[in-house]
Amino acid sequence: MKRVIVVSFALILLLTSCSMAGNQNEISISASLPDEQSDTYEKRYENGVTERSFILQSGEYALSAVYTFSKNDRSPAVLLVPGSGPSDVNETIGSLEPFRDMAIALAAKGVNSLRIEKRTHRYADRFTQQSGLKEEYYDDYTCAYNWLKSQQKTLEVYLLGHSLGGQISVELSKTCGVKGLILWNSSLRHLAEIAADQYISADKANEAAYRQYESEAKSATKDSAKGLYYYGASDYYWVSYNELDILKTLKNAEFSCLVINSKADAQSFPKDIQLWQSTLGDQNNMSFRVFEDQSHFGYKIDVADPSAIYQHSELPNELISAIVDFICNGTS
């Protein structure tokens, strides 16, 4: 009998799900009560930023969504795409809410955004053994892209993908007419390979088993899938993931792309940062930023304190500025 391992996808290296009660200009000067028919709620901040919470209907799924926008008539807009796992609208993990903090900080500088909860957060019971990236991402984030594109305030749309969401954003760019991509603490490597590296770093004695799980996930096909689990996902899921060719898509891309990584990201490895430069560093449409002391979730941390990655702070100005400069000025 083939041995399999079932673990929480939240432990995999590329996962994200963050939460935090941010403190960037968070004094509300006005708020409107939810509309009984539309379930819409607005909160306005002193800096002219407005958060509009509403329900995005994606097929049969009603998903929480937040549109964050500035007082400008028309602005570039970003669709925020989270990493794997059942992420809520803010990509909450512990006391951190990186997507909420990111949205407010970007809007304060004139970049609007949309963020939605993942279907696996509200409708986890409908995510079956045979579900894949279509159900986890493609259907709902294509719907979200179309909504954002249709707004009068939207000048052009970018995708900002965090962790696994970066790889998903690359795939979405093939069907969504995006102006550009921001790939934030993501990787070019196969998710199962990164998962194996992470588990081996904590459990060297079972390296052979983890490499076997990696091999099985990478080799999963429609003909071979039978419901076995590797790193918390069924082989049906891995079949859909194995259809990705991130490097090929980026090499053929005609839009600009900003890759952001941090040396203090505990959920990735130095070779992930090096791979971006070695494979795509000679392309004119690719820009790269590497920070020293930001966690996987973007917050500055004390690299000597392992618990620091879950401590609340403001997203650093250099991170927000890198994204805004890329979107508004074509630089990073």
C-alpha cells in the first residue's frame, strides 16, 4: 500500500492567510449602515480612503468582498490574490491582516484594490476530493477581476499575488487583461518541492519520505489520480496544479512584472530568491526587490526572534512605495 501524508495546507511554505487590526489612519470620520438588500457597508477614513464591504456573487457562491478606494476620480486598481488555505477577506492569520493593511496603505497613495474571501473559507464543505485550482481560485478571482474592471473608478487593473497567489496570478494573467503583476513572496518552484524542503528542515530523519511525497505530487495525472493525499492536497488537486507553467508564461508576457521577496521570509529559501534572477533577470519587463527584514506577510521583524512573524506592526513604507512606484511610475 502506498503511504501518504495528510497535513494542514496551512503548514506549506507558500501558504498565507493573515489578519491584523492595522493602525494606518484608522480613525473613521463617517460610516454608513449596511443596506438590507445589498449588504453593503462603507467606512471612511481621515485620509480620504473608503472601504466598501459587500457580497460578491460568483456563480452560486456569495463571497465577502472589500473594495478600498481613494477620493480620486479614476485610479489604477489591484486585485489581491491570497496564498493557499481557507483565507478570509483580509488574509487573516493570528493578529495580522496583511491584505487589509495593504489595501488601506495603497489607497492612501492613490491605488484602489479589491479583496475577496476564498471559497474554501466559507464553503469548505463543498471543496471535494476532486476539486482543484479552478474551484479554489480561477472561477472566483476571474469574477472579482471582472467586477473590478467594470468600476468607473478603475483606470487599469493589476494583480498582486501573495505566496501561492503569485503563481495563480500568473495563470490568471493568461485570460485577464492585466496591466501588470506584483508577485509578493512567491516562487517559481513547484509547491510540493517547497513543501518537502520545509518539512525536511524540521524533520531531516524522514527526508526520503518527504521527497517521495513530492515526487508523487509532481507526477500526478488525470489517469493516475485516485484520491491519495500529499501535503494536505489530493492527487486530483495536484493534477490541476501540475498544469501550471509559470516560467513559460512569464517569459512570454508582454506586461510588466514586479517580484518582491525578503531574506527574512521563513516560508521560503534563498534558492527561491536566486531562481527569479537566474531565470528572468535578463528580461526588460521584470523588476526585482529583495528586502532584508520583512516576514512572509510583509511586516518588519526582529530576525532573531522566531515569534516576531506573528507580531503586529505597520507594513513598511519601502514595501508600499515599491508597489506604488511600479504601478504609477513604471519603476520599483
